[in-house]
Amino acid sequence: MKTTLRVAAMTVTAAGFFAGCSTTTTMIEPQDAAPASPIDVSSIPDAIPKAEPLSRYGNPESYMVYGKRYYTLHSSKGYSERGMASWYGTKFHGKRTSSGEPYDLYGMTAAHKTLPLPTYVEVTNLQNGRSVIVKVNDRGPFHDDRIIDLSYTAAAKLGILGHGTGKVEVKAIDTETGGSLQLASAAPAATATAAAQTLYLQVGAFSSQLNAERLRNEILEQQIAEVRIVETTGTAGTFYKVQVGPLSNTSEADRVVRELKPLGINESRSIVQ
């Protein structure tokens, strides 16, 4: 069992984006759970990628949750990210998702904060090499250190139910070119994949190295965790990314997120390398 925070009513920029969203009051749902009498989900097939029109309800230009604004991506092409996955189950079974479809815990679906709805993605558990294909039809998870919320079945097939979260890689599937992907084996991951298991929280990206060093030193002075600066260069220029870690698990990441808030650091993202 895991605890999932889902928003039942929130401020958004498009009417009807969330079912029953008629107020600006933010409410946190009670604890989520797995089915009392779960079935064998091993025979449930993956989602089949296909070209679909965008949801009328699930793709506002932006929306706000817990005082933070999220901007919907115009396209999923080229999307690939590593981070932490969580899952949601019985509490939301049968309820309307952000795209308007009912949530089915036995379906192969997922929630994402910014991908267009719908988007088909391949999700790979970086700890055991298992992969599934799911349809993203909902919004969430609204934790800074989570990148995707999986249906109960998808999480079960990936082997992350018992832990509540897992380190994953998420890749969008281009349905305009047929949406075909060679799935990874359900066997244990190769050595290169297994080695890429380090979790960090990225708390800032600066064009000035001096500013990055100031933030790193401020965090180190509070003895919250180790901090590193990663220099990256791309078409937009050179950036110095401040990353806290390595962190052993999501519980430690949640602890770090809480301890960073008094420093005015209210946004972070999980990085799995």
C-alpha cells in the first residue's frame, strides 16, 4: 500500500479540466490502496499506441495545483526522462480522469503533469529491466520528486507495488510513425542499466556558476545532504545545475524536499542517473 496525494478540486485555467472542479479549494484525498482481492494482472496486455485527437478537457495551456503552475507540452515528440514513478489504485477507480475517461485500476494507463493527453509512453523499471506501454490520460503526480503516476496494473507488471515507488525511464512513443517500440526483456536489467540507479534532486539551474555555488554552499551549511554542480552545454548555452544527492530512496528525497523549504527552495525535480 502507498499514500497517494491526488487533487479533487483545484484552480485551473480551463473549465472542466478536472471532474467536479467548481471551486478553487484544494483537497487532499485519503489514503489510496490496492484492491482487497487483486486478480492476476500478468495477462493484461499493454496499451496499444495509436493516433488519437487531443482530449478536449485535459490540455489547457496551463493549470495550477498547490500554488504551482504547470504548462502543458504542445508535443510529446522526443520526450524522455528518468525519475521516480508512483501508482494509484482503488480510491480513484471509476472516477473521471483529466482527459474525461474513467480511471480503471486494471487498465494500462498513467498520469503525467505536462505531457499532452493522450500520449503513449514506454515505462522501464531501471531496477529490474521490465517495460510496459501505457496511455497517459490523467494529470499528476503532484510531488516534485515523481515524474509519473502509474495505474495499479502497470505498477504491478513493473514490479513496484511493494515499494510504492520505483526508478523508471519514460519515453514517449511517436504514434504518427506507427508507434512501434522493441520492448525490453522482463529479465533483470543489463549491467549498464543496473548501474544507472543514482537518485538526485535538482533544485536549480543557473547560467552563472557563481550563483550555483552560492546555492550549493547554502544547502551544505544546513547539512541537509551532499550537493553537486553539473555543468551542461546545449543550444541554449551553458548551465550549472545544482543537484542534491545521491539519495538512497524516495523517503530520503521527501525528507530533503521538506528540509529545503525553509531555504526558499520550493521546487525540485528527481534525476535518476
